[in-house]
Amino acid sequence: MLGGFSRSFGQDIYEKYDIYRSPFRVFINKFSFTLTTGYAQTTYSHDLSGVYFFQNAGGQYVFSNQSDIDQTEVVAYGNWLNDPSIGLEFPFGFIESTYDTPYDYLPNPVFNPALADAPVLIDTDETPLSFRGASRGIPVNLSMHFNFKNFRIGGNFMYERHYIRELQPSVLESSIRSYIPNFSATNYIRYGGLLGYKFYEFWNYDFATEVQVGKIKSGSQFNSGVITRGLYTNVGISIENVWSEYFRLIFKPSFEFKNYTIDIPDVTSIKHRYPTFFMQVGVSINIPEIPRSPMKSDHTQLKHVYTDPQTGKRREVRGQPIWKKQNPKVGQNHRRLWRYKKKNKKKLNPY
Amino acid sequence: MNKFSFVLLLSFLFYACSNDDEGLTEQDAIISEYLSAESIDATKTSSGIYYFSISTDADNQGDAVASNDVVSFYYSLSDLEGNLIAEYGEEDGDPLQFKQGVSAVYPVGLDEAVLLMSVGDTFGFILPTDLGYESLNSNIIDSDEIVRIDLTVSDVQSEDAVYEMEVDSILQYIDDNNLNDVSSNPTDVVVQIEESNLFYKTVVEGTGDLTLAGDSVTIDYTLYSLDDVQYATDTDFRFIYGSSDPRALVSGLEEGLALMQSDEQALLLMPSSLGYKESAQIVPSFIAADLAADGIIPDYVITIPPYTSLIFDVTRNE
């Protein structure tokens, strides 16, 4: 057993005693791989300006407020959240409040749902109108980072299955209906770089702050030809429950800032903000630099050298699985740890 | 841990469900207190309205109010502290009217309340807020106000009878204003369209084609009542004639325009069957603007009362 030997002056112990460690394993051990999933809540919001907002029974549309209001044909667009499309071409004469005289009477006039369909025309430069709504998603995040002292640098990839909900107007809620997107679900794919710093340790909990910046792509429900997406910036705190040097449980709340701009032909550009709040849980592992001992019965707690009986080659191995500390100090890996309580309940004499 | 959270969830659900009933019984308690303080013996309907008879004409029992009748009534509205909010009585003029059973009265509790009455009765009703002013956003009446309304039903008619009376009033108006006298009122006599009871009189002859469906039409119009109350006026009002999208015009106006040439000016007189029919009756009338602003009633209800004959003075520009 050569575990615990101090390093010989000027010479690496592994060289001196010809103990083999896979160089690939030694290298990859410095990287942490994290897989998390959880819940994401995204709030979409945008302000309308420079346009007329028009609502009738058929839908909600925008057109430039520089339009000559007396011209015969006006082209108005709907779906300005994801895929602006021509919704309406009409002569201006229709943009009147239908229930002012001399328009037809309405049967059952009190509380009549048709009142919600009454046309509404708003110049958004005079009456500020914006829409806002919360949507949710399920993210699956895979990241890899290199650990150096307490710093970590790396990259991440995230897939989010996103479910979008309606957006509420900021004014005139009794006459303006909610904006209902023309799709219910989409996917977001993010990839980018990651930078972090572990700032606090408490017993077997580590606290690290992480910043991720990268590119985000949406599903086909968004017309990417008219959309310019900015990078996302995700700031979070990774709370890690350290089980061993190779294995950690992660709980990570984080907040992401991002926005995109959508162009509506001949009308305007609308900036949409869609920040997301994440709550994620998962695991983070480091590939151990040494393998388990090939002897199944070897549960030695310290890292040790194993000599192959046939070739005589020496290599360093460990006796513990990756979720237990290698080279534990007195009291670590003790059977009385709470995570073994359930298993120990079944035993007659657990302790 | 699991059992505890399950019990917590159950108890939360029970509390949430029972809260609905609590709201109603709270109002019942307040109403019962008021009734015993005033020594009133009231009956409660299944929907929560309390009613009691104030006076009935025992010798001359009138017709009971039936569904879809046009009810003529007077009212007195107060809160449970005895403060008068509004009233409209015989001394204020002709009775108010509304059509029962077609959601044409606010507060909606009155629709149900009036079915309990006969002509000549005066009943008191205490309305719970969900059948009262709950949806009202106004400074004058609180949305959680429990109100007492005393109704007197003075008459009950069928809608057809009301329309017939309107046609008679229009004929009377034509006589009184000598509209058939072309020397003092050019250019043509009044023509009565039999099927619809639209009255059409050319004032200035037009040229050109009659209006066809799909034409873009511009008109100047003034809308007023037989009593010369002006309801609306507009110039260069433009629309597509005969299009059902988004919505048609007042049917009497649409019918009249079919008879008009370009540059023609005409008078169109019509009973409410071609106009706003039963419109809606708002009690009290001064909250109508708040209700329209919240989209609870259409705008025209603010200006045009139920069963109002209309006169359009229309000039077709192009």
C-alpha cells in the first residue's frame, strides 16, 4: 500500500514506483459534468408603439399609425409575437365602435359576450399598450466545466420544452382581449459558455455562482426570417450537496435575461422581452481518475495500488463507489449517515 | 411527512370550497337582520332574492306578468340603511319599460323579480349582490351593496301590441307635422312599407343608382326621436352597404337606403322593431355610462330607451 506516501523530492511518485494511471482519466477528472432538469417560468412582455392596435371579433391586429386613415385599403398584421401575418385588409369605414348608433341592435344586450367582440381601435402612441404573460417550460440542461482552484469555466447545452400561455393587456382590460399565441408549445435550444466561482463551503454543501452566456434558438413556430434574437445571459447559484469528490447533487435556481426583435413589414419592429426563472435539480459528476478495483470484494477505503497477477503491472485503484469519499477521514462514510437510515432499518442490529 | 401534507391539502380544499357558501350566508345574515328590524315577513326565492308584498289591488287583480312581456313599472331604490339611492315614480312621467326574460334589464335580479308580480302590485325586493350591482364599477353604488328595490307594475303588454302603438304614434307625428303636405314639406309624400312598417319620405330628389350590396356608401345623418330628442349625428359616415361583416346597420336604415339614390336626402321613420327594439333598461339610469365603459352593455343603451321609435334624416353622399 503506497497510499499516504509523501511525494519524493523532485520526482512524481507514480513515476518512481511505476504506478499506472490512465492519462485520459487523469485529464478528464478535472472536468465536471452536470445534468439537471426542473421547471422554467418565462414572462413574455412587449410594448406596442408606432402602431394602431385594432381588435374585432375575428382577432387582434396592428398597422402603422402613419397610415392614411382615409385610404380605402389598410393592411393589418396579427401574430406579432412569433410569426406576423396579414390578418386583415379593410376599408377604414369599419373602424368604428359598432355599438354606437346607427349600428344594429344586439339581442340580450346585458352581459352579452358579443360586447367583447366590439371593435377597439387604439393609437399606441397616445394610449400606451403592452402585453404581458407568464409561460412555463421543462428544461434539461447538460453542462461541462473545468475546475481550477475555485473557478470553473466551461459550456452548457439546454433543451427546453416550452408551453406558452396567453398575454394580458396593460390597459382597458374590460375591452381588450388577451393576446392568444397561435401555437401552444415550442422548443428552445440554448448553447453557450459558462463561468463560475465557488464562493462558500458549509459542511458538505458548496455554493457556487455561475454565469452562462450563449445563443438561443426556437422551434419552427417562430418565423426566424423576421426575428433577431439576442444572446441569453443566465445568472444562478449552484447549491451542491457533496457526496464525494466525484459526485454531487445540485439544486440550482437561476435567472435568465434575453430578448428578441420581430419585424413587421412596413409597420414596425417590436422588441419582446422574455426573461426566465429556472429551478433545477440534478447531479454533477467527475469521472474518477482511477478505476474501481478489479477485485469485487475489495472495498478498501483508501486509494491503493493493485498489482495485476498476470502481468505484474501496478496501477492505482479505489475500493469505494463514486458516491462515497475516497480516502475518508474518521467519521466520513460512517454507516450512521442519514442516507443509509432506510437501508439500516431493515437490519436487526443496524449499528 | 406524506400523510401530513395530504391532510393539509384536504383541509385546504375543504376551506376553499366552504368559502363560497360563506359569502352567501353572510349576506343572508345581513338581510335577515334588516327584515327583523323592519318587521317585514319576506319569502326567499331559490336564487336568493327576498320579496314581500307592499300593496296589491285586491279588488282589481290585474294580469300576472308572464315571460317575454313588456313590463311598465316605477321603482324606488334604497340601501339597507334606509338611504334612498334613486327613484322614479308616477310624478316623474310615463312608466319605464323593459322586456322580461331576454336579458334586457340591469340589475338582472329584476328579470326574475317581476315574474312574481301582477299589474297594480307594489312589491319590495332585496337583491343579493350577484343578482344586483356586483359587476358595477361606479362611485355611486358599491359593488358589494345589498339593495332594496320597491317595484310597482303599472302595465303589462305583449311586444306586438307595443309595436302597434308605435306605428300609431308615427302616423300621429306625420299628421301633426304635415309631412304629407308636399307644398310645405317637399318633395314627396310619406310612403309606408307594409311588411316592415318603415315610413319613407324623399326630401331632396337624388340622381344616379340605387344602393346595391357591396357598394361603399357615405352618408350624413341625424337620428332623433318623435319628441325631437337628438340621439346622434354624423357626417361622411362611411361603410360597405349590405355587408354582414363586421355588422349590419340599424335594419330600418339599411332598408331605407335601398330606396335612396345618390345625393338624395330622405326622412326614415321607423318603429323600434326596425331599430333598437327592447334596448335595455338600466335601474337607475345614471349608471349606464359606467356599465357601457366596462363593456357590460352596448353604447346605444345609454342614449336610446326601450321601444323608442326613430327618425333618420339621411343624406346619401355617394
